[in-house]
Amino acid sequence: MTPEQTAVAKANESFYHAFESLKIEAMEQVWSKEADIQCGHPGWRILRGWGPVMESWKRIFENTPSMQFTLTDVNVHISGEIAWVTLYENLNSSIQGQNFSAAILTTNMFQKSADGWRMILHLGSSVTQGADQEESNTVH
């Protein structure tokens, strides 16, 4: 990995540390305040702008006592001032007293700023097969 890819990978890791902390202040630190941010949680409509995106994190954090990620198939790409990370989030959490596991195909986009790489997009889609399963050439 190049030094810039390493910096983006660290920004991505910071996002997941903030996610696992369940603290809105930590989540606010990883997102860009200067860009038109967007977020698409699995099963939700796309959210645009600081207010709706941060409100979604508050709602998630208020209703989730624990969350743990194992990230797999992480791939970092950079083009100028924009970077994107594709990966599988293998999530284990507890929601309203029930244990929950899911594989989520995710794209995280970052924009370079004076403060480093900041998130501008988080898009997660539930998948029926985990990242460890064999790839198929079948198009559905």
C-alpha cells in the first residue's frame, strides 16, 4: 500500500472505531463538515446532509447496546482528492436484547481535507452470502 492508501485505510478504521464506540461525538469526527455528505444504511432510504446523517447515527446508537465488526475483502482506491473503500462488514450486534449477525457489502468514500481524509459517503447493502463464500460468475 502507498502512504496515501494507508492514510485512507486508517480513516476507514477510525469510522469503524467510532461505529463500535456508539458515541455520536466520535462519529462526527470522521465525517466531513465541508461536503454534502450522504449515508445509506441497509434497508433505509438514502440520507443527505449533516443533520439527517447524524440523526441516523444517533438513532442507531440509542437503540444498540453493542456492535462489533470484522472487516474483510478491504480494498482502497484513490483518485485525486477522493478515495473509496469497498469491503464486507461482518457485523455482530445486540439490538433490543436480540443478537444479530449480518454481512454487509459496503462502499465508504472519503475526501481529502486539511484535516486528513474525511468520510463523505457510507453505503451499505445486506448480502445473502458472506465474504468468505466462493464467488460466482452468475449474474442475477
